[in-house]
Amino acid sequence: MKSPIGIFDSGVGGLSVLRSIREEMPHQDLVYFADQAHVPYGPRPLEEVRGFADAITRFLLGRSCPLIVVACNAASAAALKTLRQTFPDIPFVGMEPAVKPAAEQTHTGVVGVLATPATFQGELYASVVERFANGVEILQDPCPGLVGQIEKGDLQGAQTRLILEKAIRPMLEKGIDTIVLGCTHYPFVIPQIQEIAGKNVRVIDPAPAVARQTARMMESHHILSSSLEKGKTTYYTSDEPGKMIRFIDECFKITCSVEKLSWKGNMLST
Ligand code: DGL
């Protein structure tokens, strides 16, 4: 593998970002790590998530990744700042809820944000709202249990629908015309969200913008692959690989192998 982009999340959510990165950079090798032994990150203390992000970064650097995409809003909220301090030579791309484009585009002046508690608690979210909300009313919902449903691959079941209804109906009553997805798991239920919210509500998935930003950074650091061959993707998880293999098969129609890594104390090893 040549200069693979390292991408990680607590689970399968970051695959929504990987999908856009793959479209943007078809020749680039990618390494994806899902910390499924610890999913969900959302309800955990930021400090604990910071420890996971640090160890995962060290693992990805050991796999020769010259750039790392923190494809997780919760881990970005908890750790992006310290990762950049700890590894000053490594470019990081992180996630932040797309409040800026939402505030620019809303007509009703009311925007809904679906994320997880860690993201809502982080300084990053507070600063995004402070800088960009500009008088727009922002309604938030942490969608309890939704990450778990998506991890199970239960995208269309009654429980998933109920969680989404509970979050979105009150927002619709208050006049939202835009929903920001502030968790990388949630793009996998965009059809269900759109069904509840109706076609006049715009749903913002930040993945394509993050993929473009990743490509720009790869280029400016002169690490973009010049190969004309199709890029390879290597998948790792910290849990039993079966769940992730099935998810990738169902959502992307790809048969792949996934290697298991184990947490030994606060380090990851094969
Ligand atoms: N997909 C992640 C995010 O964007 C993490 C969700 C979780 O593990 O709670 O926040």
C-alpha cells in the first residue's frame, strides 16, 4: 500500500465518509478502522474518547498513513485539537456539524441538528454555532440509540423509525427546513429521515465536502497518489469482524475482508 489515507470512527459510521473519499480519489489506498469494541462514543466522557483517538492515530501512523481523517464528529469534538498538538507534522481532517451551510441556506430560519451527546458537549460545536448561526434558531437532538441501530444494520426497522420520528417531528412543528447530520452514522438513514421530514426539508450530509477537503490537503502536502490503478481499501475493527463485513456487503454491495485488532491496555495491536 502506498501512502494510504487513514480513516477512523467508533464504528461503521465513518464508512459514509470513506464512500465519498473513494469517489473523490479512486486511485488512493485507504485504511479504515472501526472501534466497534467501544461504540458508541457519543455518551462517553470526552477524555476517554480522546485516549481512543490517540491510540488509533498511533496505529494508523504505524500503517504509514501520511494523513488522517477523523471520520467521527464525537472523536473530532473530543480530540481533534489535541491530536494536532501531539502529532504536529501530520495533517488531520476532522468533522464538524455543517451549521454554516445550513444557516446560509435556510429560508425559515430554523435548522435541526442531529448528533450525539459528545458532539453537542464539545467546544467545536459551540464555536461553530457561535460563529455561523447568525440569528438562525438551532434545534438539537441526540437521537438516543440510533448509532446502535445503525451498527446492527437495522436501518429500516420500527425502532429506528421511532427514534427518528421522536427527534424530527418536534423540529418540524417548529418550522425547520434544513437538517444537519452531525454524526457520520446518520447518512445511512437519510431515506428514512427524508420520508419523515418530507421532500421540502433539505438534509445535509457533510461527507462530500470532507472528501473534497481531504483531496485538497493530500494535494497541498504532495501525497496524492499518481497511480492509475484502482486504490485498495483495508478494513480493521476492534470487535468481531462479521458485523462489519455484513454491513459493507449490504450497504455497498462489496465483499471484503476485515481484520480484527485488540485493545491491550490503551494500545491497539494485531
Ligand atoms: N459516528 C460517530 C460520530 O460522528 C460516532 C457515533 C458514536 O459512536 O456515538 O459522532
